[in-house]
Amino acid sequence: MARFMCMGFVGVIVAVVLMQFTAAQTVHLAGDDLGWTVPSNKSAYSTWAASNRFIVGDILVFNFTTNEHDVLQVPKASFDACSDDNRIGNMMTDGPAKVTLGTAGEHYYICTIGNGRYCQLGQKLAITVSATSGSPLPAPTPTVVPPKSSSSTVFASSLLIRLEIEGVSISHFSSK
């Protein structure tokens, strides 16, 4: 009976850990260290976007000083023309601005300061947002298996070690 209770407890822990992995959001800082500013290289934001993977539910942060820059989501034609025509949503003028990526597809953002001049100088960002990650969960961390242990004990020990590595507190569940 105790073995089944232990295995049930382990099953619950596994389910909670898996839910954490699937529901995790990634916070992307637009341009990383560059922030949201006029770049010295017009392709800086496209290069940055190409090195990142965006998934519905992720958060995109535009780090800028209020009143020095802004962020506006626009359709592709307005993005290409650096125009604020056909706005999607409200202009964000308070920095840093956070956008939760709510739909899959192409998303286009520009800075409208200087009547589109900042955008023309390269302060614009185009990203592709995927519906799901499509990538497998990370491989579990290898553990040393002590000899002469039952398979359920080895599984439980391996899981507890993995949970400790992931930062999940297990102190309340230690056996006596």
C-alpha cells in the first residue's frame, strides 16, 4: 500500500513538472542589449529576430526611455513603408513596453518618432510567432543509480534529484 501511495505521489509531482514545462513563457528583450533604439546597423533587429523563436504566450519587451521612443504594431505594408497607417492596437509610449504574443503569424512593430524617421533608420522589428514550440522537452539530467535498489526506488530517487535541480523544494516530503 505504501509503495502505491509513493508511486501516486511521484506521479503527481511528474504531472506538475510537465505542466510547468508546457506552460512556461519566454520573455524576449527586443534587441537584447541594444534595447529599443535606433540601431547603428539597419539589420540589427532582423538579425536578432532570426536568432530567436517566438511562441504564442511569450512576452516581447521593448526597453526604451519614455518619450524618446515608442512602439506601434502595424501590418506588413505599413511596416515596409515605415508608416503608422492601419495601426494594430494602441501605440505604446511608456517604456519599457511589454507585449504578450497572443496569435500565431507575422507580427510587425515600428517606432514612429520623427514621423517615421527612426523606423527608416532601422528601428523596426518583424517576427514570426508559432502556435506551439514543436520542440521536445529537455532531456533529463543523468543520475548515478545506486546498486541493489528496486526500480521504483531508483525512479523516485532520480525524480527527486531532478526536482531539486529544477529548484522544486521537496523538504516537506522526505521519508523517515
